Amino acid sequence: MISKLIRLKNNSVKPKWFLRQSGRHIPEYFSIRNKHRSFINFCLNERSIIEATILPLKYYNIDAAILFSDILLLPHFLGQKVSFEKKIGPVLEGIIIDDKFLKKEIDLNDFTPIKKAIFEIKKTLPPLKDLIGFCGAPWTLACYMIEGGSSKDFAKTRTFLWNNEKSFFKLINKLTKNCADFLEYQYLAGCTVLMIFDTWSSMIPDRYWVKFGIEPTKLIVERLRKKNVKCPIIGLPFKSGEMLIQYSYETLVDVVSIDWKTNLNWALKNINENVITQGNLDPAILASDNSLSIKKEVYRILDLTQKKRHIFNVGHGLTPEVKIKNVKYAIKLIDDY
Ligand code: CP3
């Protein structure tokens, strides 16, 4: 494991990056975004992928770039129409989980602009900075694919699950394979860390937690290891509460991303001690005007993780309201600690 993020055994200096670091809180983002009629086109334009991926590194002294892309590219390439509407978010056309859909393979040729962008980004990145490739976890992808977009409770998806357990299993199994293939593709193209976003793991009914919250991620990691993918793998089981413990022992990920709701002290005491932690800072604090609060929160995390291997990060993505000066201030606090 050669990654800078993770190789630090003596964690006196905390590695750091930020979830959604390349988004709308940086003004230049919009000039890249506005070149494209659709967000999907943006995510498939080699030049724009490179520019957006590198953008936050021009502002911040961070240890990793995350590939500019989206978890919903996978449904798009599985033939489901995906669009991003202003003030609504993603909108996905209805799917029918029939044999034709289940047999549809992803065509890795579709990802060529991503591969080329990874290759170019690697040329410009300093050797010790990581490039993170990613995908959505099967449960989270299934949520968007069945619900047709974002939702506060994904009730339609959960009702679908209770009605059609067999179809739901088949969809998850299919996505598990597709996710592993897509991650392997990003690794082979040059990514040095991989990440699996289970943004909606808090919506998994308890009865299905192991089946959908643990097993798909575990199968993805096992599949990648079998294919000789050697880089660190980060899992983000967002707001999964006490289930973090089982997740940390059973999914085989190297790093667990801790959301901003979870008590970090509890997490450090209870999760698998061989797993590296990441995150926990509330991104909303970086939109505030309160530098004293920022200082206290950054120190709280640094104090708690002083003797641990921890990657400094937010507990969920930076929002458009986040202020660049606050992110810079947090970075300075970490570097001077
Ligand atoms: O800095 C980065 O992390 C950039 C790459 C990135 C994006 N999306 C770009 C993006 C990553 C890692 C993602 C992951 C992603 N996408 C997740 C998992 C992480 C998380 O936040 O929990 C999810 C759930 C999505 C799905 C998605 N994409 C939604 C719900 C939305 C619309 C809502 C929103 O936050 O704007 C998107 C669009 C999207 N993906 C934007 C960006 C920069 C905004 C597009 C725009 O309006 O310009």
C-alpha cells in the first residue's frame, strides 16, 4: 500500500482531504460546469474532468485529489436515463428489473474519457498525492434507481424491497459486480485509493442490514483483492450508527469514513482497531462565521485521534455554502497542530 493518505504509521501529521472538495463552493467550478449542457456530459469530458479534479488543489494543501465524476454515471451506462435538474437534484427514469436489464453488461469503452483523464491527472499530481476513484455502494445506487431521484426516506424503494425481495436481490447482485468492475477499471487507469459511498445506508431496514449494508461492499472488496487490486479502500456507511462496528469488522475495507453525527470517541473505542478512520467534522461548520467553533471542533478531532491513524476530513460533502477561507483555516490548524 503505497498511498500517502494511509502510509503514515506515526500519525503525528494528519493526512487530509475533503469530501466533495471539487464542487460549487469554488467559484471557478461554474466556468467548467457551464461549458456543458448536461452534468453527465461534464462528467464524460476529459478536459473538464481534469480541470475540476485539480481545482481544489490550487486552493488547498491537501493530500489527495478525488476524481471528478458521479456515482450516478453507473445507472446512466446501464441504460437508465439520468439528468440533474436545478433545485431538484438527480432525476432517473423508471426501470424495469427484467432479464434484459439484469443481463446488460457495462461497456468499459464508455469510460474511455475517464481513463484518459486519470492518466493525465496522474502526470500533473505530485507523486505523494493520491488520486481517489470511487463508486456508489449497491444499496445507495439501488435507492436512486428505484426511487427515481433523491428522497427524504426512500419509502418507495423500501416498499419495492418488501414487495419484490427477489428482484431487489438480483439488482443488488448485478450492481455489486458492476461496481467492482468499475473500481478495478479506475485502479488500472491509475487511481491509488478507491472509495465506496453508501450515502443512504441509514435507510436499510434492520432486517436487511447485513444483506445490503455489509455483504455487497464485502463482495466488492473481495473481488478487487482477487483481481490483485492492492490499493487502500475507503468505505462510507453514512449515518449507520451502531452498525458501524459490524461494518468495520466485516466489510474488509481499510478505512471507515465517520459521518458528522457519530460520536467519534465512541467510534474509536468500538470499531475494529485495525481499521483507519476518516472524517467526522461537520461540513456545516465550514459555512459558519465562527472561527472559534471551527478551531474547537478541529482540535476535538485532532485530540481524539492523536494516537490513531486518522485521515482528517468532513463527515459528509462540502456544500456550496462552505467558505474557502474556513477550509484554509481548518487546514492551517491541522498543519500547525
Ligand atoms: O469533489 C468531489 O467529491 C467531486 C466528485 C463527486 C461528485 N459527486 C460531483 C457532483 C463525488 C465523489 C460525488 C458522489 C456522489 N454523487 C454521492 C456520494 C457522496 C455523497 O455526497 O453522499 C451522491 C449521493 C451523488 C449523487 C448526486 N450527484 C446528487 C444527489 C447530486 C445533486 C445534489 C447535489 O449535491 O448537488 C449530484 C450532483 C453533483 N455531483 C454535483 C457535483 C459537483 C453538483 C452538480 C452541479 O449542480 O453542478
